[in-house]
Amino acid sequence: MANREPVLSCHGLAKTYREGDLVTPVFENLQLTVRAGETVAIVGASGAGKSTLLHLLGGLDKPSAGEVFVAGQEISRLSENARGTLRNQQLGFVYQFHHLLPEFTALENVMTPLLIRGESVAAAMPKAKTLLERVGLGHRLTHKPGELSGGERQRTAVARALVTRPSCVLGDEPTGNLDEKTAAGVFELLLELNREQSTALVLVTHDHRLARKLDRTLELTRGHLRPFQSQD
């Protein structure tokens, strides 16, 4: 793993919220490097700032201090349009709630990142269809999110995140809204696609059993990111 290129990193990362005279530090001086194909779990108590960290790593929010590099580019220095382009080219996102577009079919939802990138419908459709078939939804291409089960919606969201073959997928409790069996299936699917595409994974999860299946587990606690020491 050490000889693989970093695809995502942060240095001296800090986030502080200010409301009037009230200053609330979330964390400070975080360091993280994720290399191509690596899988990293981030655990921690509710309110520790795990989702905030993921948003900063994905360029969805700006840090109070420090730098975030995606594919070698420091994202906070980019314009909003350039950040959006970089996210579309290099990152995929999977959330606890699928965030699929309700009026679109599964196929249309998965095609969307490719269309945003500028690909034609003719080019995007077979890629989206192939990936939906890969996640076991070849028979659900024309179904809208409201016609899919929770697990099917989340598998559609995984396909959407990976259809652009990103350098890294960021997952915020991607299995947290599913029953145990379905969650395990979605998690294994993420790992299979990680191995097939050499896409790095950074997953926020409360499930330590699932976290153990990844290359590294880090704990965000008291504003610091440290290797997780299991109590088992």
C-alpha cells in the first residue's frame, strides 16, 4: 500500500463553528492520507465531527484551517465550479439516506453523474446499465426510488457513486439505515467494487464489526484522529 499514490489527504485540518461570541471547535490539526485502493473506516461517538470531516474531505464545506488535497489538488483554493468538476471526476459519495432523485428511474439516477460530466446519453446508458446489473438490479432499471426497497435504493446509490470510476468513495454511514443482513450485503458490495476498480474507500460507520473488514480504522475523539484501539 505504501507505494501507491495518495488520492486524498489532509494536513493541519481544523473546523470551528462561530455564532456571535460563541466559538465551538470541532477538531484541529487532523492529518490523513488515503492511497489508491485503500479502505479506511472512521469511527467515533455521535457528535464527534465524523460527518463534518467527510464533508471537508469531499470539498462540500471549507475548513477553518489546513488543507485538503484530492488527486493532488488543494480543493479550498479552487473556485466553486472547479471544485464541483473535481468532485465529479475524482470522488463518489454514498450517504445513510440514498438521496436519489425521486422522479428519475434507477438507470437515470446512475447515469446522472456521467451526464453532468458531459457524456452523451448513448455513452452513459450502457455504463450505468452494466453497473446496475453488477449490483443485482438489472431487473429494476426502469423503477423509480419509491418502487424500490431500502436495500435496492442503497445499491442504486452505490452504483451512482462508482459509475464514474472515481479515485475515492466517501461514505457517511452508508449502511446505517438498513437492517443487519441488508447492511452486510451493501457493505460487501462496496468492498467487491473497491477491489475490482481499485477505488479507495473512506467510510464513516458506527458498526465496528464492519469497520474491522477495512484496511485501517481511525477514531475521531476529543478533536483528534487516532488509530482505533478495539476494546474487544
